[in-house]
Amino acid sequence: MDIKTVCAGLLTFGEASGYEIKKLFEDGTFSGVYDASFGSIYPALTRLAEEGHVLCRAEEQQGRPDKKVYSLTPKGRAHFIAELSRGIQPDKVRSEFAIATIFAHLLPRAVIAAYIDQQIEEHRAALARLDLAECDPSSAMTNLRFAIGFGRVQLNAAIDYLESHRGMLEASAVPPDDEAVAVSGVKHA
Amino acid sequence: MDIKTVCAGLLTFGEASGYEIKKLFEDGTFSGVYDASFGSIYPALTRLAEEGHVLCRAEEQQGRPDKKVYSLTPKGRAHFIAELSRGIQPDKVRSEFAIATIFAHLLPRAVIAAYIDQQIEEHRAALARLDLAECDPSSAMTNLRFAIGFGRVQLNAAIDYLESHRGMLEASAVPPDDEAVAVSGVKHA
DNA sequence: ACTGGCATGTAATTTGTTACATGATTGT
DNA sequence: ACAATCATGTAACAAATTACATGCCAGT
């Protein structure tokens, strides 16, 4: 599924500008499941407009550049539904944290501890975003509540595990007085 | 973290060929947290060799092309540890399944049901891979058991939620006799 | 004064995938 | 016969990020 399709999907919930779509990827409905930069979003919206999948209306603003508000056309809506019905790819995950755990026996204990703290904080922030999303009236739909609950159980499972098992990982790591050993692989007298 | 670094990391566990590294991304230690194609792995190994981070030894084989077995040099090992200690990026997830749930109210019920089945099966397969990884003697290390347990709790949380709440999502979807409505947005008499 | 939010867009670069090219062996 | 596994590598292509370019307004 390409960015064009995802942008079209967001527009089924109502019109939005490129800037607003970026914010939705960051803290809104899509945070944690998709992300894209301005360099992807703006060209995607331009191409969607060329294809007649969206309409673009320039909204004048004081001082700031015109806001370009995009709205989905019936054709765009039908195309989005068809695309999403065609099949989905397996989840793609790239977790540098998980990689760090796999090599924890090579890393200084302080580094591992900091990474665990960081990971827990990120998951807590993600949970807070879900709480906010739940308050939004648009989340009245059952499927959105499903999606929020789904994110929640996974984040909670991860946080619980990290908190209750972090000692295991910290014990595997290189003790503070032994860091040179880890790098050289040789213990000197 | 780039592919070169990840390949170097895998080589801390012992020498391997490009082909074997690919398999490790698919079913081994890294399945579920990282993935890369041959088109990324082979050039990465070539560059690691140019930089002196790995050594390459050609192993002759009958019929098949020579197997190029790479092993990490002390310099490569030190560089890997330094890189991994420098900091990690937040997890990156791209879940088309999660996107489908967000738009479940636009999709035919049969499509949603199939996607849920597919997702559960993928997670079960991932669990089976973790079970295999645990049997491997190299997984005796505490940090690897931590990593396996971490994957396990998240996968189990996801499967449990999907099984117990799938009715919610299926109820949101478009009933079988109503699909034209979803696309056109208009209900005809 | 400076940072951060609002707002768009392009160009250069990076990154990575897919497809192609080759070829023997083993299992169905 | 045919598909799959083993095994490497390149070239073409696609996707996406980063950095650049511009500029106002509000808050500290």
C-alpha cells in the first residue's frame, strides 16, 4: 500500500491539508502504524489531484501561505476501497530496540538501562496518544475503538514485560568496570 | 541503523554467508524485527569487507557457486558495538492490517474476516519461529531469552485480542448485501 | 533574539526492492 | 517435468528521507 492510498484513506474522514495529514501520522489515528514525511505527502497529494481522486481548494490565510485543503472525490473513495480490499501485506517492523536486546551482552549496562527507559517512555507516550484519540468524537465508531484497544493491549504487554523482566537484560549486559573487555574480547590482568 | 551494522551484528554470533544472513532475517533471531533482501545484503557485505570490518573467505562447493563466508574482524566488532551504543531510533511499524481495521466500516465483512484470519496465522507462525529459536543452543544467553519472551508476550497479546474482539470489527464492516452502498455512499431503493 | 508552530514545495540523496542473469541438486 | 533450495551478484527502478528554500506569527 503506497502513501497515496493511505492519504486517500485519511481523507475519507474529512478534508485536510498536507500539514494536517502529517500531524495525523504523528499523533492522530495513524500514529504507531504508519508514518511519512512532508517530502512524501505533498507529492502524493499532487498526484492524487492529477488522477482526479481528490479535489484541491486553496484557503486564504493571513500572512501564512495558502492552505491547500484536499477532499476525496467519489472516484477516489471507490478507488481507495478497492485498493484496500485487494489484500494487505504482512506487518513490517524495524525495531532497533529489539536489536539492541539481542546484542545486550556486548553493550555497557548503562546503555541498555537507558534504552529500556527510552522504550518504556515511548510506549507510554503512544498510550497517551491513544487515550486522546479515544476522547475524539470521531472515535465513536466501533472499528476505531477496536483499533485503539488493539494498540493498547500490545503496548501494555510490552511495558509490563519490560518492567518485570528488565533485570534479566541488565544482568546480561557488560558490567561498568569491564567495558574494555567487551570491545577487545580479551581480559587483561 | 543501516543494514551494514545489522549484518555486522549477526556476524558476532559466528561467520555466515549472505544467503545465511537472509535466512536469519526470515526465520532466525531477527525475524519480526528486521528484514532485508539479497539486493541489500550482498552490497552491504561487500562494503563491510572494503572497510575492513569483515573478512571474506571463499568456500568451494560442488556444482554450486562458491560460498562466500564472512567473519567479523576485531575492528568490525568494535565498530558495531560503538554504533549500537550511540543510540537507537524509535520502532518503525508499518501495519497494513491496522490500517484496514481503521477503515473496516468501508470494507466488505468477508474481506475483514479474511484479514483477521491472515493476521492471526502470521502471528502464530511468528510464535512458532520463536519456539524454534528457543530450542537453538545459542539461545542459552539470558538476553536472547529476554528477546524471545518479549516477542512472545506481544504476539500473544495481539492474538488474544484479535480472537476475543473480532466480532466488534466484523460488526463494523459492510454487510454482504450492502456492498454497493459502501462504494457509492448512496442507498438506492 | 530565538525557538517553535504553521504552511508549502522541490531537489538531492539515500535506501531498498524487484527483476534479471546463471546454474546445479534434490525432492515430488 | 517442475518447483524448491542453494548461491551470488548487478542493474533498473521505486520509495522515502533529508535538506534546502521561504516566510509570518506567537510565545519566552
